[in-house]
Amino acid sequence: MTQALAKLVKEIRSCTLCTEHLPSGPRPIIQVSSTAKISDGKMHEVNVLDFLPTEPGAFYVMDRGYLYYARLYAMNLTGAFFVTRAKTNMNAKRVY
């Protein structure tokens, strides 16, 4: 985990903004992958799939903007699963 991400996680876990509204007090829960990255904001979202480490059996949920078959097929080859919204012009067929 990068120092910037570690700092962000620490800030989230120590947050007390909603203390007065919660009878048991705030208990922020956050899980961050050891491979998580914070980009500079100049990279297009879909390019994340090129360096996102996939784990066998893991599910990845994406918006329809991520419908790039070669990248999704590469995820499939690792044993990972993906869920995406279909585009209106998507020509797909269920395979059992």
C-alpha cells in the first residue's frame, strides 16, 4: 500500500464527523487491497483493467464503459468473474 493510500485509510478510520448522530459512535470500516493504487487522475478508467491484479474466484463489478472483450477475456482466463451492464447494442449469447 502506498503512503498516500495508508494516510487516507488512517484518516477514514479516525473520522468522527457523525459522532453526534450515532448512539454507539462512529465505527468506520474500510478494507483496502494490498495492491490498491491512487492514480494521478489523468488515466482513463478503463485502463485500470490493464494493471488490476485479478484473483481466481474473485468477482469484479464494472459499469458498461468497461466492455472491452479482450480485457474481460484475460480476466476470465485467470479464473476471475466479472459483472457488467450490457450496452444496448451488445450482441451476446448465453453459454451454459
